[in-house]
Amino acid sequence: MSDDIPAAVAAYLEAKDGDDAGAALASFAPDAVVHDEGRDHIGTDAIRAWSDSISATYELTRTVLGTRRSGAATLVRIRVDGNFPGSPVELHQHFTVSEGRITALTICP
């Protein structure tokens, strides 16, 4: 993982790698937005529900393939393997961080 990514993004990725939903959620600002599969999940309660739903439905293994900064955005390529149709898949995660917390995460293929 690149050393130049924000601490909140690094903490989120490490927490997801360790399957620690609470620590991953702590990386988000209270009014953060996660956009995944065409839906927005706004605020930490909605983000927790989104994360819990994925964890309850699928067994996933995530591998960070690369990280980089582009202006204010942090871009992360992740390979996700699991018990879902089309596995494995490479996803691009685009993070926006403000005041040390993730304020937006967009996940796309």
C-alpha cells in the first residue's frame, strides 16, 4: 500500500482486511456517503447496514492491488474473491477525505 494515502483510508482498508466492521465504520464522517451498485448509503447508520448486509450475504477476500492519489481523491484497486456471481472481480474505490475522515466512497467495476 502506498504511504501517501490518508490515514482514514489506510485504517479503512486495514479494518476491512481484518474483517473489523466497527473499525472500518470509524473511518467515516457521520454524514459520509457510500455509492455502491447504483445506490447511495448516507450516514454511518446506512453505511453500517450496507456493510452488514454484504458480510451476511457473502464470504469475501479482498486484496489491495494498488493505491494512488489524484488531486484530492485517493484511488484504490481491489481484487475481491468470494461466493458471488462473477467472482473474482477487480473494483476501483474512490475515496474523498476531509478533516481526517472519509466523506465519500464510490465503488465501481
